[in-house]
Amino acid sequence: MFSYRGEVEKILRRAAVKVGDKIKVVSRRRAYIGVLMPRTELGDPNHLVLKLANGYNIGVKVDRDTEVTLLESQELPELAVPKPERPQDPSKPRVTIVGTGGTIASRVDYRTGAVYPAFTPEDIYGAVPEIAEIANIKVVQACNVFSEHMTPDLWVKIARVVAKEINGGATGVVVAHGTDTMSYTAAALSFMLKGLFRPVVLVGSQRSSDRPSSDAALNLISAVAVAARSDIAEVVVVMHGSTEDDFCLIHRGTKVRKCHTSRRDAFQSINDIPLGMVRNGQIKLFRDDYHRASSEGRVRVQGRFEKKVALLKATPGLPSSVIKGIVASGDKGIVIEGTGLGHAPQSLFEGIEFAGKRKVPVVMTSQCLWGRVNMNVYSTGRDLLQLGVIPAEDMLPEVAWVKLMWVLGRTKDPDKVAKLMQRNLTGEITPRTRPDVFLKTIFTSE
Amino acid sequence: MFSYRGEVEKILRRAAVKVGDKIKVVSRRRAYIGVLMPRTELGDPNHLVLKLANGYNIGVKVDRDTEVTLLESQELPELAVPKPERPQDPSKPRVTIVGTGGTIASRVDYRTGAVYPAFTPEDIYGAVPEIAEIANIKVVQACNVFSEHMTPDLWVKIARVVAKEINGGATGVVVAHGTDTMSYTAAALSFMLKGLFRPVVLVGSQRSSDRPSSDAALNLISAVAVAARSDIAEVVVVMHGSTEDDFCLIHRGTKVRKCHTSRRDAFQSINDIPLGMVRNGQIKLFRDDYHRASSEGRVRVQGRFEKKVALLKATPGLPSSVIKGIVASGDKGIVIEGTGLGHAPQSLFEGIEFAGKRKVPVVMTSQCLWGRVNMNVYSTGRDLLQLGVIPAEDMLPEVAWVKLMWVLGRTKDPDKVAKLMQRNLTGEITPRTRPDVFLKTIFTSE
């Protein structure tokens, strides 16, 4: 929660207005009535944020002529969550929850509807006391950002905290993460954590906790259950499996994607079936081809990423100058989201050749998302193979992008890069296409 | 079909080898055995294409030291399709099939498995004679490329041919189009064709015709049925609705996407339900909120596109220099595939501000694909709105990209661009989010 500063603070003080109050603001000949919200972290400091009666927050530009009038003095509810006693039961598994920021660690003010990031992991524990029944919980904070601001450097930071906890004896680790880029972080952790011998579970919430429709509690309980009770020594994502608050799915960290902006079942496995599900804290596995946990081991972090890698969608008529510009800017690799089976327009061929000559690997995925790249069917695909393009099999474009960054952090040798990109390292490539795995657009009401 | 030239031709002639023959090639100390395929259109002329026993085609580099040996002389089957008599029945509707190239106009050689583009629309007609029962068919060729090589200039060319046919009295028009970029062309036609009063149906094939599993015949029959019999005066896509060869779905041209590299039911409506379905040539509509056909009218083509528009996926840590580079390269607009509800990393804010100051509009979509952008929920979204980012509601990123090109072809005024981008022009924005419309990843065998 952030305080107003400078000119805005002066005007608010003069009007005897504080956050939570219902106020009227007249700015640039327009009047607004609403509840004064806390300042946004990143916004222009010369704005104030107003929650309107329709529920939307707006930013109102404030200058010397702005008039602010107090309509009704109101208190915002106390934001701190009381920390409950933490029962420690030595017979229970030990699970560490790693906080990173994001919606699962946010709380909503019922009255104003505003979302406040709750930045201490204790808040998570306080909000869902059921998890204490499953495991002895330890909370650690790795970083403190909404997931849209996550970076490769923070991926490494999270990986080091996870490795430390596992090597220190945690039964499993839960990473509480905003949903926006959760699948990127899951893929990054999958490539980084070598010798992983305990479960690492990413979890988040599509709806802020404390809202009646929130998915936070079930997601967190299910994630802790997987961390404490499963024998999956992989990086997985545990999120709602339906819009009912009834079960969660366990997705492999390299085969999952956020596919809806707001639905609670937004996370879907692509080109693969989930590893299993969790209902009432009980785990049911769908398959047995996963890496088994063991009681002993040592996990290492291979945390070097080449950050200068581009992700480029092949659109009709895309000119070669775009790839030349990417190469000229110093990028060390390019992942193309091609069309169909892995095609790119002829207008891009010269640029791809240009990249190849400068030893900048070009990897081909498909913007279809589902299915497998196959560049042997049509002449365009074969021509691209001749230009040295590396087919990424059935990898998701985002996962191929994370993988190429990680691979280029290990080697710049073009042959080695090509080999590593086409080798399944951590479940990101399914050995055999399952033509039966696909989305279907459903519509229930009619 | 293309002939070998130059050095390659000489070597083949010397070995008395022709296309279709089983041969052995020794090049650079490696030996390959397979059937000699026709030269690819775009490939390096110094390669020959060999169909291996495993069914894959490979390109083999040919130089002076390459040895070619004839193993078995074989004939490729005749490629020309006999043109059937075309019965003209004045009581039947008149449908024009516009050929553009692509798989629906391709034929496969059973023995070698190679796909030959069949570039005359007569081939289409010859391959599926059933369509003559539905309508009197006229075939016109607009262009001649695989759809991955489609360009905005060709979109306009296709639009002009379509308009000419409709204004000339066609009951409906079918555009035979490769599947790779079919949804881009469908969106482009939707924005361009003003005053549309007859159906325009894009159709293609995920499997080459003449293959036992081909979807070409059912797709084409269903498309002709929609063009001839429906009262939908919109641009639609008609493709398989299931993997059985049993029915097709009618998708609105601005709400559809190719979602699988190879499945016959790859095309799915996103954030909307299809307009209807076709089974045995009979149309069943799911809804009535579509633009009705009329017997009279005049369709015009608004065919100006600003081609310099970028489509950029927001990835973790994406730096502002990328947007600055895009602006510096002369691009006039940017569509961001943001994360979640329409977010971008903080590291991109400076670049977005830079674009705004240079009057380069920045439009926000979501890489989730499903759901709606809502930039009022979190501070990141509100901050981006303050920077002037235009939320694209529930538009697909590709459709928003096509639309921004088209809008910028009409006006460069930032306020007008913002208004047009947020106004539903041709079904690309659903007025109300249907939370019940979503994909579900299905897996049938277990």
C-alpha cells in the first residue's frame, strides 16, 4: 500500500481527505465521485485513484486547479492479517511456501473492491489455516513483484531459494506466484533445477483471496498436498480444474499455459494430459511417466540465461528487416511462432538466412499451440530446414523461448544448441504426439 | 511442379534419372536411397528432393562429386485432373469459387506421398463433383500462393475478386485458402468488404485431398452449401467440426483461429460460439445475431492497409528498447499480446510512453487468447491505460493486428484510432463476455 506524495498529498491534506473516504474531485471541468484508493505503485505520481460506484478504479490527473471535497469519512479495513499460532507437528511433512508476490498473496477490501498486495508470506498462511493440517509450513520470501513484472533474474533467485529449501530438508516446496507469467517461471524452474528429488509446486489465484468466488484456498491447499504427499519430483503447476470449487489439476511445468484471462480453470496442459488431480487434498495420478521423488539427493541450480532472445510471431508479409533488426540489436537467438506445421512467409527467408550466417539460431514453433511442428510435409518447411531452422517439435512457443535462453546460457555452439533444443530435457517435448489431446471450445448455455 | 535446372539437371540426365524414379545418391560421403521428387518451388536449386522409405522428404545438396544411380525406373502418376462436363442448371444458385492456392487445391501422389499444388481452380471442381448438385459453379483464380506466403496486398486482390463476383450476381462466394493464415485473411476480408450482402466463405483442408483421411471434400461441399443456401451476409470460415468426417462448423471470420497443426477440427471459434453447423449440406444455425443477406446491394472494398504494424508478445523482462526499435523502424502501430488481463512488464513502460509520444498507437490484447482484456482490475493495467494503451476487449491478437493495419489505413488520428479499435465493426468484439465459452483440453483415451 502506497501513500500519495508531493502536490497530490498537499491537496488531499488541505481537503482533510484520507484513503478510504468518499470524495468528489473536480479536475479539468469534469467531476468524479468515488472512494479514494491507495496510490498505485507504478502510476504517475500526479494522479489519484478513485473507485467509482460502478466498481471501476480510475486515475484522475491532479494539478493546482483540482478541487477535492470530502463527502463521507470512511475507514479502510485493517490490512494486516493476524498471525495465527503455528502448530508444529514433527510427524508431518515439512513444506516451504516461497512468496513472490501476485494475486494469491493479495487481499481485497470488500467495500471498495480494491486489491491490496499482501507481501508477507505469513499472510498466505494466515488466510488458509487448513494447510497446517497437511504439513508444517515454513514461509520464505524470494521476491516481491506482480508476476507481469517477473524477470529472468528473479527466476534464478526463486530457483536458489527453492534449491536451498529442498537441500535443507523440505518435503516439498510451494511457489506462490501471480498467474500472468506463472507458466514462464514454471518452465524456467524446470530447466534450472538439476537433480530435483522433491516436488516443486507453483500455485496462484485467478480471483483475489477474500472474494467469495476466490480459487485461492483450494489451489493452495491442493498445492501443499502435492508438495507434502506426492512422489512427483518435478516442477508442476497446481490450479483449478473446473469452475466449480471442487478439484485442481497437476500440470507439468513445461506443458502448461494460462488460456483464459479470468476463468479459474484458465491453466490447461497443452499437447499432453495433466499428471493428475487433487480433490479434498487427495491426489489421483493419471499416468506414471514422471520423475519419482526420493528421500535423499542434492538439487543444483543451473541458472545462466542468455536474456537476449526474441520471440517472433510469423504474420502475413512479415519482412526480413524485422529479423535483421533483431540480430543487429544483439539478440543471440530467435524463436518463431510459425504458422501451421511450422512455416514462415517467403518474405522472411532472407532474414532467417542472415541470422544463420551470424550463428544466431532460429527455432520454429507453431502459433497453433496445439499439435506438432512438422517441416517435412510441405516445400516451405523443407526450405526452412535447409536454411538451418531448428524445429521445436510440440513445444509451446513460450517454453521454447525460455529453453533457448537457458540453452544459450550453456553453449553458443550452433550444433549443440540445435541438439539440445530438439532433445527432451524435462518433459517439454512429448516423445509421441497424442492426436487425442486437444482443446474443444465448449459452450454450456444455449 | 518444377523441373530441376543447372548442375542438378545435368547430373540427373547423365544418370538417366527422372522424377519418380527410385535412386541412390551419394553426396559428401553419405548415401541416400529414395524416390526422386519434383524440385521444390523455393528451395536452393543445388539440391534434389528425395522421398525416403520412412515417408519423409529430404533435400540432398548436389555438387560435382555427387553420384546418382538409377535403382528402379518408375512413372509419377498423371497430375492433370480431367475436367468434367459442367452442368448448368438455371434454377440453381450461382457460387463462385475463388482459388488462392493452398492445400485444398493440392493433390497427393499416393505412391510417393508428395503434395503437388494444383493451381487451377478447375482442379478443385474436378475433385469434388458433388458441389455441382448444390450450385452452378464458376471458378476464378485470385492468386497462387501457399497461405504462409499470403500478404496484405493479396488480401486486397482477393477482396476485389470477391466483390466483383458478388456485385456481378453470385449467390455467394467460396474462397479456397490454405489453412496456415486463413484466419488472418478472413479477418482482413471482414474489415474490407463494406456493404456485404451475400455470404463469403473461406474454406481449406488440413489434409491434402486424395488422401483417404482428407477433409477437403466435406469442407468444400459444406462451404458451397453455406455460400449457396445461407442468409449469412458475413465473412465466415467453414471447416471440420470434429475429427469424424460428419459435420462442419460455421465460424465468424473475426472470431476464429487455427488451433492445431494437423487435426481436421483445428479451427475453433474463440470467445464466441460458432454461427452454426453444416451436416449433409444442411445448415443449422446456433444463433440469430448475424448480418442478414439480401438479394440486392453493392459491396465496396475498403482496401487500404498500413502494413507497418508490429505484433509483440509481452515476455518476462522484455526491454523498452524493443518498442523503441519498432518505432525507429518506422512502424505506425503496435499490438501487444499482454499477459493475463492485459498487462506488460514494467521494463516496457518507458517504450510504451516513447511510442505514445510519437503518436504510435499501442493496442493491448491477451496472450491467453480466451477471455477479455480488463485493465481496471490491477494497478499495472491502470498504469498502462494512463500511458494511453488501447484495450482491445476480447479481440484475438491476430485480429487486432489486422484491424489496426486497416484502421491506420483510414486514419492516423490517435483519438479516432482508439475509438475505432474499441468499437465493434464486424463481429470482432463481442458486446458481452460469455464466461461459458472456453476451451477444455480433452483426452479421450485413458
